[in-house]
Amino acid sequence: MADIDYYVSLNSPWTYLGSGRIEAIAARHGATLRIWPVDFSIIFPASGGLPLPKRSPQRQAYRMQELARWREHLGSPLTLRPAVFPFSEPLAAHAVIALREGGDDAGAVRLAHRVLRAVWAEEANPGLPSTLATLITECGLDAGPLLELAAEPRWAERRQADSAAALARGVFGAPTYVIGAQMFWGQDRLEFVDRALVVGRHEE
């Protein structure tokens, strides 16, 4: 069985647009999807990237065109300028990490994808504990204990360490999918992720 290390930003529309497809691909191949909601405020400066507000007007305008194209192509609901973007990510990220580290990879992915949908399709603010609690409950998880767990300082330290490890591995953008030594950046590379899993399965 293959493992897919899945590096995400919970604010990323591209991660959102690829979310359903990476779940389907992993399920089809019996692959384990292990999610890493890393901190791109650490990764961008160290990898030569720029946060969205600092990008040139040309790049920002093209990003909007591409989002609209992919929204239409995939038939995915997506608000180009959501009410709360970027939302304050740490609490949601720490909840996802706590689930992952507790052995619930599927629950961690489910919550991360629910958070992304809340931002990009519902214009909600998952940075608010009350909103996040609702999303956790909708994922079939117990919101009270998870929010209490997510508030522990150790997850901030773990996220920082995960971000440094991602950077050392070569990650520079979201979403990034890693299978063994192969890295795939962007939801538009999911066809290659699928192919890599087919090849890997035939080599077992």
C-alpha cells in the first residue's frame, strides 16, 4: 500500500479544488493519505515565494482567471473573493495535526477538507472556535475534546517542525503530493499522482 504525504494550506483555493480528487485517487489505489497543514509563512520566504498580497498585479489578476477557469472545469462551487480570506489558520491546523498524530489520518483529511469548503464555498470563518466546532461536528468528530486538545501549545511547535521538514524535503507550494521520492505540486498534477500510484502498484 502506498503512502501519499499531502502538504496543504487550509487557506489555499488550489488545495480546495483538488481535495475531492485526491481523496478519490487515494481510495482507488488503497493509498494512505497523510496530511500536513504546514505554515507557508515559514515556507514561502525560505523557498523564494511571495505571499499573495506581495505578488505583482499581473500575477494576482492571472490567478483570478485561473481560479474561474478551474471552477468551471471542475464544476466546483468557489467564491473568488471569499468574505474571510485569509482566515486565522492555526487553531484549525492544530486540530488537524492532533487528529493525524492521534492516528486518525482519515479524520484529519476530512476536517481539513471541510475547513477548505467552508472558506471557499460557504464564506465561513473557520478561525472562529464556534465555527470550527460546527465543522468538526459535521465531520462526525467530538468538537469539545478536539478543540481543547488543539489549544495545547505542543501543536504550534509541531507545526513549525513539520514546516521546516517540508521545506527540507523540497516543498514550496500548496497543495504538494509526495509519493516516495516523487513530488507533485498543484492540483493540476493529480493525473501524474494517479499514474505514479498505478506504476507503484505494478512494481509491488
